[in-house]
Amino acid sequence: MIDKSLLKHGETIAVALSGGKDSVCLLHLLLSVKDDFSLTVKAVHVNHSIRGAESDGDELFVKTLCESLNVPLVVKKVDAPKFSSENGLSLEQGARLLRYKIFNEIIADGYCQKIATAHHKNDNFETVLFNVFRGAGLGGLAGIKNESSNIIRPISHFLRKDVEDYIEKHNLSFVQDSSNFDTAYTRNFIRHSLVPMIEKRFPEAVESAYRLSKIASEEDEFLNKLSLSKLQEKNGKLYLSTTLDKVLFNRATILALKRLGLTCDYEYIHVLQVENLKNLQSGAVVTLPKGIIAIKEYDFIVFSSKVEEKSDIEIPFSIGKFEFLDKKVTITSGEQDKPYLLFDGDRIPSGSVIRTRRDGDTFTKFGGGTKKLKEYLIDKKIPLSERDKLPIVAKGNTVYMIIGVEISDVVRVTETTKTKLKAKIEQ
């Protein structure tokens, strides 16, 4: 009955054991096949401190059960009500975050390789309904996956009735969580109030939702792979073309946010804000949660995890090699040699420095015509995220060279030039 495709020989699997019917059923099923797969079966119990003495009673039941079955057990106690209140979360959200945090920690500590949870088809139906009501997309319709990261769900193909029949057939003891009947909790309201009405009109609703989730999961995975291929990564930033189709653009935006650490605090309004950047001028910025920013840079939206501060780095101008932020600058004597920029060294005034741009800087472009450096860089379509990191040679607000981009007409090589120097930049 258990989904054996999720099991691998020699693994150590810990059952998330609450003591309720579902998790007790899963524990017994795993124990029944452990020799076939050479499994080490353990358990983990999280006491959320939600129901006081009742929660402690559940913990005692789990300890007694594991002792009787000779199953290693780790117990973790957390204060879910306090955590939820301090972080502005519902009790359901807070408890789940703490629970999965513990799961990840005990896997990282080597207690087990995987955690097995006892979700089944009815749980999936409730999850799909919940996701529909909160306006989730295709990923929400995918419901509860059989496997995600190091979490497996070996009885996800069971109905709740299958679990109950197994418990009765094997005369297994379990505990009943009284909070499971409190319809003040959203999931309980869906389970006890909505689902019975739906099943009365649509008896196959749970099975139909399960098929929907399988289809949605496959299509969601395909679209994610396609969208991810549209993200370009460079120097810790993610670039997304503004010419991309709306569906792929918005999905790639979500993936970019997740890559930068925004996994659960984003909302659809944030995706729309990024999408709106496509219609704004280059340089427009949207600030998103967790310090993430999205910048319109010509035909791309650039995502980064923080606003980079301007650097006040200043190096006296001279021949040599220099470390400049994330770049290497080389200034040497010689003739024209790409990618070097050739210039007249004698025309660089004494006291000039290599620095980043500043307000008020002006530049006389090669061939003539002086304008503000900012305007020149815009004309050259230098991305906003790169402008503050360009090494420039200047004295005061007069810029003589933008290394890696262009020299000023003021320092161009002529027939009278005696000191020919050249400069280049490397990432």
C-alpha cells in the first residue's frame, strides 16, 4: 500500500509523528517494509505548546509508542503561539514554519536523511481549496507533492478512509488533537464545513482534485524549467528580458525573487510592480521585500539583493596595476592594442585620480562635445547598476577617461604626443 517509489535502500527515514491516526498509520507501514529496503526508521515529534497539558499528553503518548516499537525518537518543544504573534503569522502558519525548520535542522544534524509526513488525498483536497481561496496560481493547484527536497509523503495516494481502515484492521492506538475540530482555523473550517457539502454534491471531488493536482504539478514544473532558462545570472544579479511573454516573465520574476531569498513574503502585487517596470524608462526602480530591488536597464529587468552603496575609492593616477572594486585596472605605456584605450599621458593633469563618478562630473567625448557624465553614460546605454562601479580618471569634476569605455577628446593622441599610455579594465 505504501508508495515504495519514494524509498531507497539503506536510507534513514524519520516519521513526523504527531500521535494522530495518519502518522501512526504511516509509522506502522514504514516498519512493515523496512527490512525489504534495509531502512532505519526513526521518529520526530514536535510539541507546539498550543494546547498545554493536552500537547504534553500527546508527547508522552508518542514516547511510549516509540519505546514499545523500539523506534528512536527525537522530541522538540517550541512555543508556536508566541512565535506566531511576534512574527505576525496565523497560528497555523507559525506552527508549520517551526515544524519544517526543525525537520531541516535534524536532517542537517545527521539524525536522518529524509522526513516522512502522513499527508493523504483528503489533505491534498483541502490544500487545493485553500490555495484557490487565497488566489494562488498553477503551483497552488498542484497541491501537496509526493516528494519535495528531503520531505517524502509515502501515503499521499491514500484516502482518509484508507487510513481509518488500516488503523481499525491493526487495532492501533492513537491520540486525537482537539484543535483539529476548531473551525476557527481555516483548514478545519474547510475540512469540517466546506468539504462535506462539496462531497455531497460531488462524491468524487477528492479523487478529481488529486488528478487535477497531478496535471497541474507536471505543467507547473515544465513552466518553471522554461522560465528559469530565461533568467541570466551575472555578478550575483539576475537579468530578465523585458521582451519575454507575460506568462513566462511573471513566472521568471517569482523564481528570481525566490533565488534571492524571498520565498514566502512576496505577493502578486510585487509581481505586477516588476511587470510595470517594462513600461517605464531605463533606471526606474522597484523596492521589494527582504531588501530586493528590481531595476529597469534598457531591455532588461535586473534583480539584486541589495542596493550597492557608492564607493569613495580614490587611487592616485599612475602607471601600474590596481584593484578597483570588483575589477582590475592596468595602465601601461605602448601603442594601440585592443581592448586597451590609447591616450596622451602628458595631458592627464598632475593630481588626477582614479575614482568612481560623482555629482557634477563632466566629460568631453571623443570627437568633441562636453556634457554631464551622467548624460553621456545614459547615451552609451551603460546599465545603472554598472555606472557607479566604473573607474574614471578625473581631476575635480573634469573626467579625462572612463576606463573600459572611452577617453576624453582632451587626452586624445595627436602627432605631437610624446607619452603614449594605454588603459584597460578586467572583471
